[in-house]
Amino acid sequence: MKHIKSGCMSNDKNVVLQDDIAAAILSVARQRGVDKSTCPSEIARMLFPGDWRKHMKNVVDIAVDLQHQNKVVITQKGVPIDVDHKKGPIRIKIV
């Protein structure tokens, strides 16, 4: 399992596991329900409030993995997309 460091410190309380990111994505998506979506930046801000921008790629990559597992769907302008050819802002919805 990969670890993603939050900030420059390396102690255990500053490490967020990929599973934690996946759990946060699924939790927020479930709370929104099937008719609403969430922005990956919301997840990054929740987990990494001080430096969320540098973690956006990790959040998006894990969301893509969750789509491959059929747990979420990634959309642009409300339309499901092929995540292998995504370009621009995306949203995440629960399946």
C-alpha cells in the first residue's frame, strides 16, 4: 500500500493512506447521492487543508481507480466520460 505524505514532516500522523482518500471520496459521494456530484478538490481540501493543490493528482488518480471498480462515475458537464481520455475539470458521483 502506498503512503502519501501531507506536508514535509514524515511522522505517522502526517501520512494519509490511499485507502483513506478512497474512503473520503466514497463517503462524500454517498452523502451527495446519485443525483449530485463532488469536485476532487473538495476531497483534497478536506484531507490536506494546508497544501491540497499538490495532492489533487493523487485524489483524481484514486477516483479513476474507483471508477474502474464501478464504485463511482466520473463526469464532465454532467456526462460520464472515458477516464483514459479526460481533459479539464471533472466531478465524481456515486454509482
